[in-house]
Amino acid sequence: MENTLEEIRTLAQKKRAVILAHNYQVREVQEIADFVGDSLELSRKAKSTDAEIIVFAGVRFMAETAKILNPEKKVLLPRSEAGCQMAEMVNAEAVRRLRKEYPDAAFVAYVNTDAEVKAEVDVCCTSSNAVRVVAAQPNKRIVFLPDRNLASWVARQLPEKEIIPYDGYCYVHNRFNVEEVRLARERHPEAEILVHPEVPAPVSLLADKVLSTSGMLEYARTSPKSRFIIGTEEGILVRLLKENPKKAFFLLGSVKVCANMKRTSLKDILISLKEERHAVELPEELRKRASLALEKMISL
Ligand code: 13P
Ligand code: SF4
């Protein structure tokens, strides 16, 4: 493993490459990355980097977002099959159909979507800025897609808006349930429960805080509390434990794993850098249209 690490570092330096990793990646990948973060932080980083190559250790929509924001850079997704099941639940045709049904609505898409969906909507959002983005829309009516759980959480924060949710969900977060919350409270009554907004509404209603992955990291770091129950994909524990060696973290219920987030290994990163595979390519016309909704989000 030491050899692989060394080879990655040398190659990345030689090729002026930056390695970005999502908070759910496996430990070794998080450790070799130049930057680890949530979707919004990673989009921002991808936009501001002066590296020539971006190796994206995450899932396809994240690498695609980096490419949309950085057309002149080479963006590599080490495992080309690492998709997001939620992103696959909606396509451009569905958005066009809804546009006809709700002509007076603003269309807000979670970044967990393909470029073709981003190209059809008014603005994108991530779990950390969804409320801000929706609040900033002049329309009362908002079609929010694809995550019904994030939509429902946003609707609770903004009762003045009429949120029309799409019926998508994350198969990982959708598995959290209220019985897991009840048991966790019973076992650790002193701990705070932090959940991701992709969990079902009855679960987020019972939680103490609803936060993006990096929102959880920030909260745990700055909170005077010392025990937390975490309701998201288990990869987040790598940073939670590293950044808070004196605090205790328990997973909410059974261990939840996103199979696609766990595909990328150090070896994949090395091969990807060596052979410059798999480069994300998008038709320029599509990229340009998709960039409007992303740039709008970033400017907010
Ligand atoms: P974050 O932006 O909170 O990291 O979430 C991304 C994601 O895919 C959650 O399932
Ligand atoms: Fe997609 Fe869910 Fe995996 Fe996040 S955890 S990448 S939303 S399938």
C-alpha cells in the first residue's frame, strides 16, 4: 500500500492533479485526497482549483458537476460505473413534462442529478444550501426534485412556499426509521441525534439537527456536547473520529452503506491518474445549459 500511496503522490504532482473525495469514501481514499468535503464544498473546490486534472473520488454526478464548472480541465472518475441511484430516478423528459404541468413554478434540482436534468431547471442546490436556494426563488410554487425527503424537510423550514416534491429518494438514507431513533435515544439519552436531510420525514422530525455531511462535521467539532448519534452513510465516521478524538459517535440503527461511494480504491485512483481514465465528457451545448443552474446556485 505504501508504494501505491507514493506512486499516487508522485504522479499527481507531476501531472498537476488534485484529488477530491466525498465524505463517504473509504478511509484510504479520504486520506490520500487533497480535499474531502460535501457536495457543495467539492463543487466550490472544483471551481477554484488551478490544477490541470481533477480526480474525483465520489459518484458520477459529482464528477460531472466538476466538469460542468470546469470545461477546460480534465475531470476523471476513477470508477466509471459509480453512479447515484437517486440521480437515476429522474430524467430531462420528466422535468419537461412537469414544466407543462406547473408553468408558474420555479424548478429546483438537487445536485444529485444528471447534467441533462440540470440543463432543464432554474437552479441547483445541495443538502447544505437547499433552504437558502428555495427561499431565494421569487415564485411561491417550487417543483423540487428528485429527493422527496429533502423536499419535505425544505418545506417544513419554508411554510410560505408551496413545495411540489418529485418521488425520488436515496436508497441508503431511506432505510432509516423511527424505531432506530427510539432505540438510539433509549441507549444514549445524553447524545444528540444528527441526521442527513435525505432521511424520511418521520426520522428528521425526531432528530436534534438535520445537516449535510460537512454540516455534521462542523457541528460536532464546534458543539460543547461530546456524544452524537449519526444518521447518514457510515463513511462520515472517518473524519468525525479523526477530528474529534475525545468525543463519542454512534451510528443510528444498522450500518448504512452506499455501494457506489465505496467502489473507488487507491488502485483505481492510481490507474485513473496513470491512464487518465475515465474522463468525463459532455456535449458543449448540454454543459453550457447545465452550468446556468449550477452557477446560479454558487452565486447564492
Ligand atoms: P452531502 O452534500 O451532504 O455530502 O450529500 C451528498 C450525498 O450524496 C448524500 O447522500
Ligand atoms: Fe446517491 Fe444516496 Fe449514495 Fe448519496 S448515499 S450518492 S444520494 S445513493
